[in-house]
Amino acid sequence: MKTYTISTAEKNFEKIKSGKKIIESRLFYDERKKFKIGDCLELVNEGDKNEKLLLKIKELIIKDSFEELFKSKAIKDFGYETIGDALKNVFLYYTKENEKKFGVIGIIVERIK
């Protein structure tokens, strides 16, 4: 079992902390190809880098696009009300070119502490 550190925007951090979000969506970069079920994520709050959560990876969902990913599970599990909201938010951080180049990953997590 390995532990990987990733950071996220404060609003997403708070959603995971409260349990309103259980799926983290990211580009499927090389580093993320190492993730395995049972590994841990140390999630760092970008708004307060001293605030962290420890999460266990329960499931990995690999898709070609964020739209496909968001349609694969309940959108509320991603922390959004609609797929449109989710897509609008994700493209604040990522480009369509990188989505096409790398593909995407949904990381279903369980909070450990």
C-alpha cells in the first residue's frame, strides 16, 4: 500500500471532508496510473496547506472524457448537482487538449481521518 499526496481547491476539500463528495476526478497522468485500490491519498487543502485528509482508494474509474466519467456514477458523488456544473468546473483546471491526450480517472475514496 502506497500513499500519494494530491491537492485540491478549498471548496472541493470541504465537500470531501463533509462526505458530500466521494469521487475525485482528475486527468489520468502517468503518476495516477500507479494508483491501486487500497492505496491512500493524502488530500491537501489548497486554501490552507496545513489542513489534510487521509483517504483510502476504494475504486478507480478510467474513461476517455470527463463527460463519460460524470455519466458513469451519480453526479452528486462527484460533489455537483448537474453534469453541466461538473464540466464547467473541471475545465477551469484542465484543457480539452489534455483531456484528449491523457484520458481521465475517477477516484472513489473513503475518508480514513
